Amino acid sequence: MNDEAISPNLPLDIITDILSRLPVLQIARCKCVCKPWLELLESPEFSKLHLSKSSPGLVVYLSLGISEVLNIFGFEDELELEQHELKYKPVMKFDLPEFVTPLKGVTMIAGSVNGLLCLRLKDHTSQPDDLCICNPITREYVSFPTPEGVIQYPSIVTYGFGVSTVSGRYKAVRIFHESELDQTGACVGIPRSDCHVYTLGTTGTWRSIAPSPPFRYDCYSIGAFVNGNLHWLVGNLRNSHVISCLDLETELFKTFPAPPLPAYRSCLGSLVVLGDCLSVCDNSSENDIVIWIMKDYGVAKSWTKEFVISKLPDLCGECYELVFPIKVFKNGDILMIWGDFNLFYYSNNTKTTSTMSLFELEFAIGCIEAMLHVPSLVSLTCFAGENVHSF
């Protein structure tokens, strides 16, 4: 392809740079301009360039009773908008197709990396969950083989999804552990712990790797991905917290100290990534939500109590739900999700919390999930050996 085939006036590198800054839906329209543009915009090189310049938006999953819906939004963070709902610019919305709407369970988002969503098809039986990777923009998906085994309470399974920093390989991680409980329901032993990894574009099977030390993982948490590592807030047998960290390049576990939190059984703590930093949100108090930030990655002394958010008057009282912060806006507002049923935000201006009044939440039945997501043009066909389907 030469410069004149795209434009008689501008060099190819300038045209490419301009197009790489457009939102994904505008790029889809640009594909119709001419064949040279179509060839450029569908190239793997352009997809990588576009991804490098894209900003995270929001993906929201809704269970609407008989259907499941994904909404993707961009953020209007640069504008001083008084109404919080105006910060969200719709990108696309669609019903999840049959491959992620199994009759046996519901869908859960197990991670979002570079435009790829890892979806967990939760099984209500004792069998392991199915997993798949999809790109909502390219309308492609890859299904994973189902791991072997039987999952029965008090056994726990948790997941994570990320990409290694050196090899650039995308990996899904599945951690399983059995628990021994006493008469009060307290965990007194973990006789078995397994970890399996699925690498996109390689063997097509789950590989067993050396597990972490015997920690208690939470089935509602997913691995927080940052710095090429997946992280989980876990409990040890001394009833205190640590952070279990898996290096996706070496596939070795290590641990970080957690911030000071209540004892494991009385703590409602979640681990997320805020602004490229590990963050722990503690909802154990009846009056406040406390958000800790690890300012220097891996340095225990850098844990800082960054936000203390009053739950008065609407959210106060005894609770049993985890709170997951999603984004801190430039004006100090914080978008959060309460359990799996309520998206809300904290206003830095008024120092109050308010429930979101968009996303059709008033019609949601079952569960709501939300996390940061970068819409991208990365095609799953670049993973050689995977059976890629379209929807």
C-alpha cells in the first residue's frame, strides 16, 4: 500500500496517526471509505496502535430476567459536569448471544484486558464453570475446554485474566481450594489447593502450575491485574489478610502485606486497581467505606488510607456486601458497585453517595456487574490455533 492509495496529499503515517485516535465506532465507518482504508484499519499493526492510544471506558453487565445485556460506555472525564450521569457516553449495547447465556447458570465477568473480556459461565451444579474470551467490538469469541473436577461447598474457585509483560501472552487463571470448617463455620485447614492456567493461542488445554500457599480465596473476587501480575486479597489460617500475587510471566506466586483490616471473618474487603495502583476497599464499618491505596507497588509501608466515605444516611447500618470501586474521576467523584446489585457514586463536591439512574438498573433482575474496559479492535484470530467464532 502506498501513500497515494490513501490520500494524494497526506503521508501514510499521518493518516494512520489521525485514524488511530478515533473511537472504535468511527473507525468502523471509516472502513467504508475505500479499500486502502479498509486494508489499513483491519491490519494487526493498526489494532495495536489504536489500542495504545485508547482510554478505558466502562462495561456494564445486566441480568434482565430472560436476557443478559452488555453496555459499553466511554467517560466524559474532561468536562465539569454537574450531573454525574452525563459523564457516560454510550458506545454500544447488545444482548449476549447463546454462547454466554447457558441454561445452567448465569454470566459473570472474570476480567477485562486490552478490549478482551473473560466471561465466566457460572454453573449452578457441582461441575466446573465454563470460560470464554470475547471481544464485543469485533464480535468474536473463543470458548475454553471445561476443567475437570467437582466443585462442592466448602470448596472455592476464583479466576483471573491478564497478559504477561514480556511474552505478551494472555492467560486465564483458575484457583481451587478445599476448606475444612469447624462447627462455627471457621476455616481450620486447607488440605488441597490447585492452580491452572490457560494460555490463549497455545496448547488449547489447562496447565497445572504450583499453587500459592494455603490461603482462603473468595469466590466473589477476581484477580486484580496490574504490572503484569494478578492479585487476590486472601486470608491465612491465622485469620488475617495478605495479598496473593501471581506473576503471569514466570507463573510463580508471592505475597504482599495487606493494609490493616478487621479479622478475616468480620471483614468485607475487596481488592481492585485504581489509577494503576492496588486498592483495598473495606465495607466492614456500619458508617464508612474506607479505601486504601498502595502508592508504591509491592511496598507495604506505602499503603495509605486515601478515602473515607460516609454511608450516611442511605447506606449506613449492618451490611454483608463487598463494595468495588471502579474509577476515581478528575473532580474526585468515585464510581463504585455495591455487591452485584447497585451502581452508585460518591460526590466529592457534596460528600454524599447517590445511586446511578441509568443503565436500566431499575429493570435489572439477578445481578449487575461493571468494570473498566478499553474498547479495542484486537481480533481473536491473532491467537493461532484457537477456534474463533463470530456472533
